[in-house]
Amino acid sequence: MKKNMGSTDKIIRIIIALVIGVLYFTKVIEGTTALVLGVLAIIFLLTSFISFCPLYLPFGINTNKKPK
């Protein structure tokens, strides 16, 4: 599994996951919306920690800066 996420991409995903978590715990989002966004937040965190996003492959996206 080749890393295809750069540090900026990972930071943005972690921030979005944290915002979703705060919205959930402050009861701003509830029900189905909270469930869907919670799953999305977990996926964002997992992909950030492994530096790989499977959805980038079909589109040829690679935000990881390669060493020169």
C-alpha cells in the first residue's frame, strides 16, 4: 500500500473529524445525520493515520510530496 496522502491533507481530515465529534457531543447533530457523519469521521481518522485513501486511486490523486 503506497502512501498517497500528504500532511496537509491529513491535518484537514483530522480537523474535520474533530469538528464532527464536537458537534455530536454538544448535541448539535443527532439521529441519522450524527450516525452518517460519525462514520465519515472514523473513516477520515483511519485514512489519516495510515496515510492512504482508497478513493484517490481511481482518480489518480496523490497529495503526498515525493522526495526529490
